[in-house]
Amino acid sequence: MADSVWTVGKVAKRCGVKVSTLHFYESKGLIHSTRSSGNQRLYKSDVLRRVSVIKAAQKMGISLASISEAFSTLPDRRTPTQKDWQKLSSKWQAELNERIGYLEKLRDLLTGCIGCGCLSMKNCPIYNADDKLNTEGSGGVLLEKQFTGRKSDRL
């Protein structure tokens, strides 16, 4: 890592991602490059940590939008420090705990009616006369309300 600037190919190889992934991250403002006189992307070596944080967060199921929001709290587009990582991961841990709870409820109630309005279940515990659930949204609206108390676009 003695080199202070890295080509896009070198960063991609070192981080285990495709060059197109780096281009995508850059288009989303997650990483930044400069250009050589030949218009080649050049990255400072600290981009390796940013890409590592992105990959780690994505493996946890954190969306790129959430990662971008978290990165926007860092001054001057700097790379997250260990202290920054602790703060970011604590926030993401709360999101993951919420998602885990949601998935556990979904797993436990998966065989029951989800209130989709299809009326195809022989022993449906609800009756959706005249498709009244249509006003609540599409998909498993009762399932979502049962889990969270509010309508969401998760399902």
C-alpha cells in the first residue's frame, strides 16, 4: 500500500469487486476518484477501507441508500475511522435487530393468512368481502400491520 494512488483495476482486484462495481459506487457518491491526464480514474489508498465498509454493510443487509446516508455524516468525504465504524455499526445493528424480529414473526406465521385479498384460502380466518383490503394497499397488508402496526413496502 505504499502507492498513494491506485488505478480502478488495482482497487477492484484488491477489494474483490468488479470495476463496474466501483464505477457504480462512484456514481452513487460512495467513493470518489480523481482523473489522470489520460482520463483514467485514480483512487487514494483510503478507498480500500470505504469499499470494505460498503461490502461489510451490504453483507449485513444494509442498503446502499443507508450506507450513503451514513457516509454523508462523515466530514469532507473522509474514510470511516474505527470510531466512525463503531457509530455506524451500532445504528445498523439496531436496523438488523428490527429486521430479524420481523423475519422471525414472518417465519412463525407463514402458514396463516396474509390478508392479501385473494380469497383463495379454503379456511381463511378473515373475510374480505368486496375487496375492502384494497384500500389498505397491495400484497400482504394484514401481515404487515400485524407485525409492525403500520403499512410498509417490505413485502
